[in-house]
Amino acid sequence: MVVIKYKAAGDMSIVVEFENEISEKVNSKVRSMCLAIEKSMLTGIEEVIPTYRSLLVNYNPLEIRGDSLIEKLKDIENRLEEIKIPKPKVVEIPTLYGDDFGPDLKFVANYNNLSIEEVIKIHSRGKYLIYMLGFTPGFPYLGGMSEKIATPRLENPRTRIPAGSVGIAGSQTGIYPVESPGGWRLIGRTPLKLFNPDHQPPFLLQAGDYLKFTAIDEEEFYRIKDQVEKNQYHVKTSLL
């Protein structure tokens, strides 16, 4: 039997820890608990942030004490089986691979003794679980990338990576939502905006959903980019 642990994180947060592993099974429990807390509408809770294997529950200590909140969270835990998780969405991420948009694609191919076409095919073949968002606003931590294209990070990180860049680091893949420094191997770029502070919600992706990369050409990239800038592009989604 899994014992969920509750730990104080300062005087305004509680960490709810599940099993000590990264897996879809554990993340499903995290998602169930997150949804249950949000549905409970408990007084004093300000934000619930899911991670790979835990939750961070931020609360207002003027409205509820930490020990009282833990007791209420334990009560929610006992009723988790009643929570029905909605089917996750699969969000399609159009991606232009290679050249200036993915300057490390050739390195990834050579490192893994593959052709560029094989790397693109492998990377765009699977569906990736969005375990959590972090690092920068809307950055998705994904699970499910094939070890066939796993590649180490850059020895010297870049100081500026364009927003929308798709990268590989070890056995992980992800997308830079905003321009930032970073050490991931860049293999492509999407014209979609993963983070837009003027939208509600501001994030395109949500933890618990999946995404799928779809290869596009340069003409399609700029066509979609123009539609995104004009708020005319409809992101393609489907149910898993």
C-alpha cells in the first residue's frame, strides 16, 4: 500500500508526496489528487501545482492553519476513488525540423547513428505525456521519448534560444515557450505560442494531457505563425 506523505514547505505551502518514481501510474495519482483538491473548493487554498510525483499546495495561513489543511487533504485522499479523471487531450504541435530552426538535428542523428529523416520520424511518432510545467512559464516536461534518439546536453549552454524551439536533453524532449538560455540540443521549432500572458488560461498545454509533434515544411511554418499572430489559428486536439 502506498503511503502518501504530507510535508510543510515553509508557512504557506504543503507538499503532498506520492511514490518515489517517475511513471505514468504515479502521475495519474498526482493528477487525481490535484483534481480532487480543486473540486473541493477548500477555503484558503490559493494554488495547486502538480509535479512528476508530488503536489505543491499553496495556502493562505490567515484563512487556514497548515495542520488543519493536512487533515482536510487526508480526508480528500480517502475519497480519491470517487474522482473521475477526464480523458486527456492530445495536442498537435506542428514542428519545422532542422536547418536554422533545429541546428543540432544533424548532431543528434550522427550521435545515434541515424539519418536525419529517421530522427524526425522517431521524434514525431509517439505521444508524449505532459508530466508537469516549469523551468520557464509553460515549459512542458514530457515522458515517452525513444531512447534511440537520446542525446546529451550541450557542454556550453546557449545564452539565447528562440521561443518555440524543440529540444532533446538526455532521454527527454521539450519545448522552450519563451526566449531563454538553455542547454538542450535543438532539433526544430514550432510556430505555436505555448505561453501567452494575454490569454486565459495563459498556457497552451496542461499537465496530464499529451502532445504529438507533427513535421511541417517552412511554408507551413510561416503560414501557421501568421495565423497565430492574428489569433486565427485553431490548435488541433483529439482525445487519447
